[in-house]
Amino acid sequence: MGIKKELKNKNKIALFLGILTIILMLPSAMPYASSASIYAPAVYILNNTGVLTTISLNVSPGNGNVSIVGPYSVGNSTLQSAITAAKYASNYLNKNFNQYNFTYYIESNSTNVSGPSGGAALTLLAISALSGKPLNNDFTITGTISSDGSIGPIGGVYDKVDAAQSHKLSYVLVPYNPDENELYYLIEHAFNIPLIPVSSISQAYPYAFGSPSPEELASNSINYTFYTKLNMNVSSAPYTCEGSCNSSAFSKLVNFTFAMTNESIDELGLSPGFGAATSSLSASMEQNVELAKKGYLYASADLAFLNFIDANFLDHYASTRSSGLAYLDNVSSYCNISIPTLNSNNYEYVIGGELRQAWGSSTISSLLNSYNQTDSTTDGILENIRVAGTAYAWCAAAHEMYGIASRINGTDIKPNSQLEELANERIQEASKYGNNTYLATAKEAFAASNYPLAIFDADYAYAMSVAPTSSNLGVNSIVNQTLKLAKNSTYGIWPTQFADEAYFYAEEAKLAENESTAMYFAVNGYTTALLASELSNDTKLILSNMTNGSFVQEIAPKVQITKPVITPTTNTNTSNKSRIIITGEVIPPAYPEMINLLSSIYNTLIVFFVFNIVFLVVIVGLLIKIKALHEEKAKVKTKTADKQKVMKRR
């Protein structure tokens, strides 16, 4: 009986300990209530004002419901971002999304909140709430979120960083997007705050939850340079112009471009925060001068033209919607130029000026037509100014070319109707490869019966749309085709300059340190050589028509090597006046305080319960041990008494 009773007691103890183990495991297995908050930048579209709102998240046991409260209305894109954020965060932490409810609270004075650009912030917020790990309170983030955790591009970065800087935050995480690096550079230096590009939540995590040092932030912020060092170990420009060439006039055009660019760089140097950019652009211009000394006049002017666009863009970083519109209006007026009389010696400069005037006028007209019809953040205003700067530079070149043409004497000439058929043929050929600015202005010139301009425009449209790619030709093959085209494309000053530029790029491709750089130069060289070939052929045809009234035989056939047409995309945002685009970080609103308090009480009770259970286990264990010792002593006494009885009997 004693043995059975002892076994029974031990079974009870084992059962008790098993139940206790299950109870202790429940708090870690069950969903629990928690909360977190983050700063989130946003933009009021009506006045391009960046604001730093706060978003908080309360997570509680539930069934996978995600909701957003605070604003009067929430756009579907914002809600979908919140759902994606909660699901990804759950998977990221190996938790069951369907065991929780997620309630996001957005503090906003706007009646409407929409847009997906707060997705990255909502995701970090969910990770914080689910893990119990607090977010840093000195940063913000903007970017969309995908189901795989990748962070996508957004707009309004300038205005959002403005808000972050006003709140004295230490850094801003932005979507990784090489196409936006110059804009990021401008913003970073305009507001003196590091912008860290991230492509995924995994990349953002260390900055959101860790403690990045100032040195780490500086080393991982935007690294953008305006200076590409070229290999200058190339021979002088090899080709000689045929026909009516006025090289001294072209040198004046190059000097004008250099002066325009240097003036813009000097103006940029007066803006605080852009010393590095000014130095970089100045170094690039020094390289352009060296290139011009080797005879590559157009190549050097073309690079200087690009330097002007960069300097002009950075110099207008403080533009508002009204000042941006004023700049566009000024460019439009500047592009309204009188065309000089065409003669037998100045026709290349007249038509060259007409080309650039057409590109500039078409570009600025398109910008003005859309400028006030769509909502635009400061990013959009700056992009408009950048494009308008290109239009300005084209029209500035047209002004200079017309000035040169007006000083060149010759016999007045007029194209005849025979050029109409050739112009139509060139436009139809270029149309096979898609639309671009050159094709659009070619069609406008054709409609105005300006057939020489239409032909040259169509040549640009064709050459810029047709080029070899790495998928069908190697670098050496492209370089060989480039040189073959270039050496036979020297009739007229413009074709000769393009042929020299093509030769230069071919040499750069040969000297490049890696395959990608070599391919870049090779394709640029081929495109330029093809343009030289088209213009050389058509320059002779047009001159023959205007002077003799008939055509001469074409110099070279078109080379049919196709390439996918790359056309710029335009992002158009249409929204209500009260719309706000959420972008980045969040902190809690006022009325979820009660839920936060209840969550804290709930978690405290769990801790208290676990502590008491553990304490009880220790006490029970001690009691069992004491009882066992007493039973052992009793057994010893019984055995001793029995022995004594036996001895007495004996």
C-alpha cells in the first residue's frame, strides 16, 4: 500500500509539472497586444508643403484585419499598402498574420489621405509593434512597399525632406533609384541632411532600429558626381570637312557654349552647399577644353551643354510653382527667334539653328501646356525646370547660330518642292522606330513646308532610335562599324563634327577598363556615326536641290540595325485639392492612448502571472523535497525499531 501511494503522489506531481509547462508556454505562443509609432513625411499637393505627420500602430489578438483611422477618408492605395506592410512584417518575423489585428492611426489635418508612398514606414512600424523593438526617433522614411519587401520610388522627396529638416531629424531613408540621384544630391545639399537610398526593408532595418554613426550615414548617403573622367590618350580628330565648311564659325559656336556653361557654374558657386558640385563641373569643363584642343569641337561642346543643364538645374533648387512658371515663360519668350535668310554658304548654320529652335520651342510649349493642369510637388517643378533648361540651351545655341549665319554672305537660295518627297520618305522611315521630340518637330516642319528642316529632323529621329545592342553585337564589332560609317560621312561641317565625335567614342570604347563602360562608349559612337552618315548624305542632297534644282546620287544607304526605342516617361498625378500623399514615418495620435494603456496592463498581468507561477513551482518543489526527507527519516526509524524488536525476541 505504501509503495502504491508513493507512485500515485509522484504521478500527480508529474501531471502538475506538465500542466505548468504548458501554461508557461502559452504567453509566447499566443498573440499579444502591443503598439509602436514612427514619423511619416507627407506633402500637401495644394501648396507643395511638406509636413511631418505621425502614424501609430496597435496590434492585438485577432483574425488578420487591417484598418486605418484618423483622416476623414483614406484612399484605397494607402489601405492596400497597410495590408501589404502588415503581411510582410508578419512573415519577416515568422508570425501568423491571421492571429493579429492591425490598427494604424494617422495624425492628419487633411480630410483625405491617399497614396502608397508610406508603405515602407507602415512596414517598419508593423515590425516594431510585432517584435516589441522600438524604432529610432530621429529619422523618417518614404517609399512604397511590395509583397517581397522591396521599396519602390515615390514623388515629393524635396518637400518631405524639407519637413524632416524642419523637425531636426538626423537622416531620411529614400527609395534606391539611380535615375533620381541628381535630385537626391540636390535635396541632400540644399537641406544639409543625409539621404540614404535603400531598396528593401532588409536594407532599411539597420537604419530604422540600429544606431548608425555620422560617419556611416555620410559614407552611405548619395554619392553623385558631375565629372566623368575620360581617357585623353587619343589622337587628334582625324577627319576633314568636305563641301562648304566654315570651321572658324563652328569654333565660335563652341566658345559660346563654353562661356554659357561657365557662367552658370559660377552662379552655382554662389549657392551655399554646392561647392563640391561646382568643383566637379569646373573639372569637367577643363577636360572639355582639352578635348576641343584635340579638334573634337562638337564632342567638347556637347559635353559642356550637358554640364550647363546640370548647373542650371542645381541653381534653381529653391523654385516655387510661381517662380517655376515664370522661368518657363522666360524660356518660351527666348525661343521666339527670327530666322535669317538662307544662302549658299550659311545654310548649315541656318538649318542647324532651326533644328535647335524647333526642339526648344516644342519642349517648352509642352511643359507650359501641362504645368498648371496637373498637381505637382517641388520634385515635379524641379524636373520641369531641368527640362526647360535643356530647351533654353537649345534656343541659346539657335541664337548664336543665327548670329553666325547672318554674318556669312552668299547667294540666296530656296528649296523647291522636289524635297517634299525626300522629307516624307525620311519621316516614314524614322516613324518605324517610335515617337520622339525629333520626329515630332520633323512632322511640324513638313506641315509648314520646311522640307530641309524636316529631312534633318527625321535624320536625328532615325539615328537616335537605331543602334546596336550588346545582345546582338560585341564591342569590337560595333567599333568597327562605327569607324567604317564615320570615315565616309564628312560632307558638311555638322556631319564632319559628328564623325569626329564618333571616332572619339570608338577610341574611348577601346581604352575602357570594363565591358559595360566599353559598350556605353561603343553604342554612343555608333549612334553618332549613323547620324553623321545620314546628315552627310542629306546635306549633299539638299544643297544640290537648292543650288541646281535636282538631286545627286545618295552617298550611303541606311544601315538597318535595330534597337529598342527608349522614350522618356511622364508621371502625371491627378488629385483633389485636399489630397495628402503619405510618405514615410509615424508617431501615435491622441485617442489610442487608452488602448496603449490597456495593452500595457495586459502585458504586465502576463508577466505577473508568469512570475507567480514560477514562484509557486519553486515552493512546491521545496515542499516535495521536505516531504521526501521526512518520509525517508520515518522509514529509517521504522527499520531501526523492527531490528530492536527482533533482537529482544532473540
